[in-house]
Amino acid sequence: MVPGKKDGDWFTSDELLNFPCTDLRTIDRLSVKYSNGHLGFSVHKEIYLSKSVGRKADGKYYKEAW
């Protein structure tokens, strides 16, 4: 649980933009480790940027990619 959030609370855009990088890396590493490489921010980023999807990490939303 994140300090200041109750279970089930959503994050605002500003909160996500200011989320500590160290915590995001920890969440990613644990997700990758305990899903045997199937889940995690880094895994999904690679899928999103892959040739089969072919999108860029430019901050834009590509509806057809999802």
C-alpha cells in the first residue's frame, strides 16, 4: 500500500508522473521475477515497442496498439 492511499484508490496523473523511480523499478523487478518474465512495466514496454506493434515511446496514445 502507498502512504496516503486506501486500498482500491486510484492515482491521479500528477501522482503517477511524480511516483518515485526507485519504487517503480522495484515493482517492475518483482513483477518480472514472480511472473517468470511475463509481467512488469519493462516487459510491456518491450511488447509495445516491438516490431509486431511498432509504436514509439513518445508519450502519445496509440489506440490501435492496445
